[in-house]
Amino acid sequence: MFTGKQIKNILEKTNVLTPEEFKKYKQGAKKAGKKIQDYLISKKIITLDVLYENAATYFKVPFINLKNTVIDRNILEKIPEAIANTHNIVAFDGDNKVLKIAVLDPEDLEIFEFIKKKLNIKLEIHLTTPKDIKEILKNYQKSLKSEFKYLSDDETGEEGDKKSKKSLKEMAGDAPVVKVVDTLLKHAIMEGASDIHIEPEEKDVLVRYRVDGVLDNVMTLPKHIQSGIISRIKILSNLKVDEHRLPQDGRFRIASDKYKVAFRVSIIPTFDGEKVVMRLLNEKVQALTLEDLGFQPKAFDIVKKNVARPHGIILVTGPTGSGKTTTLYTILGILNTPEVNIATVEDPIEYRMKRINQSQVNSKIGFTFAAGLRSLLRQDPDIIMVGEIRDEETAEIAVHAAMTGHLVLSTIHTNDAATTMPRLAEMGVPTFLISSTFNVIIAQRLVRRICPDCIQSYTLDERAIKELQKQLDFDKILNRLEQEKIVLNAKESLKNLLFYRGKGCNKCNNTGYKGRIGIYEVLENNEKISELILQNAGSEKIKSQSIADGMLTIIEDGFIKAKNGITSIEEVLRVTKD
């Protein structure tokens, strides 16, 4: 990122802004609490690409767009990864005489001299954007197999026999084992994985990453380093290295200038050895806003209105991995002001938040959700978050807390919003308390976003239309799309409707998807819904009334996002299957 002075010189010398205009925008940036570069881009005064193109003109170096560029690994690795990451500099082309490099700072003369002397080569410097540099830096991590080519069973020989006699702690400290674990962790961070699975099999060890909610095989490691890897992870997590018969849970962190990630570790014995699953929690990730979550306009207004209410219950529901915790933390971030006391009881604490008193459930010592919630009520809270309502006692305390003037946030496992009230009634909560305390229920799933770099449109063929009509009430969905002004005519032939999918490119590892977004149904309590709850009505009646009140179902919200090119129909169907 350029300094304010550099941006001023770049934009004025290239006639993008006059000195008076720059001064005005600089004052605006200061008032908004933003850096001048971010402010100009947010106000659409200039795009990041145009800024760097003009910077290239100012610094008198060529500008290079590295989007979709395939770089020979031998060229890339001429500059070591550590230097590339530290100085934001990558080699992208060249021969024995000249090396072409892309940089963000054309005035970093010291590092240019170092590379020239080290490689004894002439440098051709190009300016590129931070986004392009970030994507190319991922290429250092692309081939785990090449990183671990020295780990083949054929090369163990005598060394393998020596290792078998070593203690587990000694094996965990061996350089190859340390490198394997460090590389697996770093590669997972670079790929944006949410989980790492290390799974022992009869003859080898399978490593899988969950990226955007989908597990994918990353590589297979030789069986002889299994014990060393497991022991290394146990040492990092402060677990018992010599315990192989019982499950163990732990946690550790790794950090650099670019990331700070906590790893939640679960180890369980299986037939072929101990299996490890690590959940990655990015502690440097920016807090989301309600706008970022992806609510439709009407649903957004309902959630925003109910978040501002001083008491009652806000419930988020959906299966494991549907983004419930993210939604709750986003709401907590909005509510987190110096004027209120916020307390939580969680299992586990996934993200640390300033000014919020977070407690971790520990069932071994009797500190359950119910016990924690009961204790929190003696801590003079205004807002309480309970990680999950699992039983009658927790549900009852939460409802009574809402009745006595607290705002309570929690999650519950149901498939849709309307099923939540009958579920609470089954737990033994009186219907009059449910009807008078709950404000809003958000049911959600996560769908993968279509990769913006390889998105393409298409129309449904006869076969696809028949398949969709078998699974869905398509006429009803089209009517809702018309109501939401996504299509102009609900009777329009499905053959003429444009949908979207990702073709697959190197930016999305040829999956066609990159990132995720929520699809939702938001059920707000009102007089008619409250009356149905008091009558102990079933979920179908509650759902029908909510739809009559204007609620979009999860699948309808999904189709709106599919029609808008945010996700694909296949993704919506994948996550909404009962």
C-alpha cells in the first residue's frame, strides 16, 4: 500500500485529481477514519487497478496484470518464499539473463540489489496490484506433493528402523516431521480451509481439507511418519503424547504478519491409528456486518429491527456448519458498545471479542450451558449469548431471562424456522412463554459463491427442468421470484431464464466456486404467529402463516441468489436436501 504522500503525487502527476480535489478527499477520509487509498476506492473515485496503473506511469515502470497467469515453478522459486512474502515480490517470467519480477514497491532498491547479486541476473521490474501478488504467492503452496517428495517409503531403509526405536517426542522433533506439519498448516491457511483431516489408513495417511464446506483430498503421506505427525500435533496442543486409547481435545495458535490462526484440535483413536481433525479459526478476520451476511432487503430490515430491541430471544437455527455462530457473532458485534454488559457461555469459544465476557462450557466439572447461564444472570448482564439450547433446563432459563428484560441470543438444531417453536414446546417450555419472548428466528444454510473469475451464464435444458420440477414446486418459486422482481413474468418459460455457474479456473482450483454466503428464512413473531403458538399449532401451520406474512423460505432465497449469479442452482439443491 502506498503512503498518503505517494498517492497524492501519483494522482496529481498523472492528472487523475487536482490538488484541491485530493485535499477534499483527504479530509473526507480523515472524517471517515479510513486511509486515503481505501476511501478513494470505496467512493468509486478510482479502482485499485487504475490506481496501480497510474502508479506505474508515475514510477516509470511497466504495469503487469497477473490475473490468470500460469507461472513456471522454476521461475517462481528463483525468489525464496520468505523474501517473496516479506517484500511482496514475485518472479513471473525470464531466462538465464533477465528475470521479470512483479512488485508493489518499485522503490525497494535494497532488495532488488540483493536479488541481483544473489542470482547474478538482471532484473526487469513491473508494478502489479496487491490482489495479484496475493494470488501468485499462493502458488508457493500449490504442490504439497513436491514439498514432501523426500518422504517416500523407498527412502526410509535403515533410517526407518532407527526412527522406530526413537521416543514419540524425539520423532515429533525430527526436522522432516516438523516440516510436514508446518507445511500442512500453512497450506491450509493459504487455501482458506476451515478444517484439516489427518486420517490413518491401512497403508498410508490421507490428508483432506474442508474448503468452502466441501472436503477434498489434498495428499497421501507414507504410513511410517504417522506417529511423528500425530505426536507433533499433540505437543503443539499440549496433549498427552503417550495416550493412544482415549480421545483428546486441545488448541494452539500460529501467527505471522499476514495471519493469526487458532487451531482447535480433536484426536480420536480409530482402527488404523489416531485420527486428527483441526478446525481453523482466523483471529485476524474482519468482523462481518449484517449487510455482508447476504439477507434479502425485507429480511434484513426485520433482523435489524429486532437486534435493536432491548429484550426477547433471537434464535439462529440450522445444521452443523451452516454459519450459525458467524451470524451470532455478527449480531454481537453490532450490540457490543460501552453502554451494555454482554456475557456469553459457549462450547467452544470460537472467536475472542473485546469487552465481551466469554465463558467456556466444561461438562467434566459440571459447568454446563444451564449452569453457566444461571451464573451469568447474577453478573448484571444486558445481553446474553448461549452457544446452544440443547435441553429443557437451558431453554427454560433462557426464556425466563428474556422475560426479565434481557436480550438473549442462541442457536438450536432444527431444519427450518417454523419447527423451532414446536421443538421448544417438546423441551417442556410453556407455549405462552414461547409466544411472549421470542422476537425472531433465523434459519440458514451456507452455499458456495460462484467464482467471479470464471462465471458463465446458461439456460436450463429439458432434462434439467424435469429434474428440478420433480424436486421442487417450481411454479411457486417462480411466483416468489416475480414478487421479489427477480423475474418480470412468472409464466415466462424456464428455458429462457438465465442461470449461472463457474467454469473452473486456477483462481478457484477448478471448482467453479470461491467463498460462501448464507441463504436464509427469517420468521418474525407477530400477533398471528403468537396466536398459533398459544394454540400449540404444528410447524406447517406456522410456516404457512409466515409465508403469508411475506417470509421467503431458504430455498426461495437460494433461487434468488442463483438467479442473481451469486451461487448456482446445484449448490442450493445440495444444501437444502432434507
